Amino acid sequence: MQTRLPLRLHPRPFLKWAGGKGQLIQQYIPHFPKQFSTYYEPFLGGGAVFFHLLPPRSRLMDINPELVNVYCCVRDHVEALIGCLKDHRDRHCADYYYQIRASVNGSPIQRAARLIYLNKTCFNGLYRENSKGLFNVPIGRYAKPTICDADLLYATSSALRSTHIELSSFETVLQDASSQDFVYLDPPYHPISATSKFTSYNRYAFTETDQIRLRDTFLALANRGVKVMLSNSDCPFIRELYQDFTIYTIVASRAINSNAEKRGKITEVLVTSY
């Protein structure tokens, strides 16, 4: 149970996530619907849009069980989670990092603390799993990583208190979303070239077929009158999929690339049904 509230701290993402939208929010703001009833986010990731909007009613979803567990623990067991993170903070070193990386079992709170710890101390803050679902990123080069930001966790716990968080695929939104609701879709981006075919940071690849299924879900929601927004890569395939909807061009920075020379400004698309 949460016993302390932070003062004047606006909730924000507590994880660094590949494709996180924190730096793009200002470009998104003009395109958010002015009013809606329930907010749905089926590709939760770092949750930057949710933490910006802070909707009174929301359903947050993802297919990554460890990510869903983290959000549930932040919402429901923040005190115990902070205690585990402080223990990781006090014991952090290279040997300890690889010991924790190799561990896969534990209680939900221990698993949540493990993910946050690895996220804060791994190379480039990159969450990545191999085909077996095992975290496989080497340790990062940080002098004093912020492993336990207690005030931020309290703030995000408070923001998540009234949310419904579930392990499910994006198509689940078709079950309940109505014309009064807002759905934001932020899938793994479609590769923009033959040399960028990495489409997932976990065991679940997101293929061209999945992009088409997502478009069909977008269309079904739009036909129902649901306000739908989607972000994706700026490439002919995605623009063709959503050619019947409003497409905005967003300027983004590519921060995660093994080749430093390939990091920099790129364009993405933001698609809306309204």
C-alpha cells in the first residue's frame, strides 16, 4: 500500500523503452482528441502518452508479461518494490548485474524490481530479449545510475491507481472500445529499409502481416466512431495502408543504433481517424 505521495512531481515514464514517445509529445499534442471517455493503449511500452494525458479512465495493455507485471507492481505494491530496488542499488556492480540478469524466477515484486534494475543499468537502457524470452543486454557504462527513483515511482503509482492493466494483444480493444473512447496504437515500427528489419525488442516479432492486422483493427475502430491515433515509421508501405486516413509527418531522433553515424533526425507518421 502506498503511504507517501511526492510533492509537485508530475508522473512520467519510469522505464526507458525503445520507441518511447517522450520526446515527441509536443508534436503529438495538437492531434490528441479534445474529449474522450476511456483511453486505451494496447502497446504500452514506456507509457509516455498515458503519463502525459493522465486520463481518468484507462485500459493499458501489452503482450510482454514482464512489462505488464512491472506496471501492476508499481500500481499495487510500490513500497515493497522500492525496497527491492534499494537493495539492487546498494549491491550494484558488474558481477551483481550479470547475476541478476541470469535470474529468471522470483515473486512478482522481485521480477518487477529486476526489470527496472536491468533497464536502469544495461547498455543504452535497451530492453531486449532473445527468442527464448531471456534478457540479453550487457551492462552499461554508468558512473551513478539512478536505480531507485522513489519519488517518481510514488508519482507513477498514484497515476496508475485507477487504471486497468492487462496482458493481451492489440485486438482486445475491439471488445469494448466505443465511439466515446480514444485508442492510441504504438506498434513495433515497420522497417524502413532492407537493413533495418529488426521489428521487436522481445520474443514477439511484429511482421508485415501483423501490420495489416493492425490496420484492419484501426479501420474497424474508426468505422465504429472510435477516435484512433497510430504512430509508425514513415515508409511507402505504412502510408499505403493508412491512405484513407489523415497522416501527419513527425520529426524524430533515432537514438538506438549500433552505428553512431546513423543516429539522427528521421521522419515518422502519425495517423488519426478523426
